Amino acid sequence: MRLLALELILSLLDVRGHIPRFDDFRPTPAAPASVGMVRALAAAIAVFVVLSLAIWGTVALAISLL
């Protein structure tokens, strides 16, 4: 389940799963700076959500074990 969630986040951020060779780089039009900022903000929000859910799950498990 964790790998599926990680794969989903990486696919949403359009992160490639391998180290590209030099042949893999194709000239593309430059993206506006705002696109990069939106992706960085989305990544930060995703990390915050995952960490918050992990802490919440740990606390819920600890409470249920008491």
C-alpha cells in the first residue's frame, strides 16, 4: 500500500522512475516559472499530508492499545 501511494504521488508530480540517458533529453518549450512553483507546493502539501496521516495513525494505534 505504501509503494502504491508513493507511486501515485510520483506519477502526479510527473517524476520519472529512472536516471535518463543523454539521448532521453528532447528539447521542450520552457515552462513558466509558476508551473514549477505549483509543483513544489503540491509536493510540499503531499509530504505534509503523508506525515500527518502517519502521526495520526500512530497515535490512534497507541490509543487503541491502551
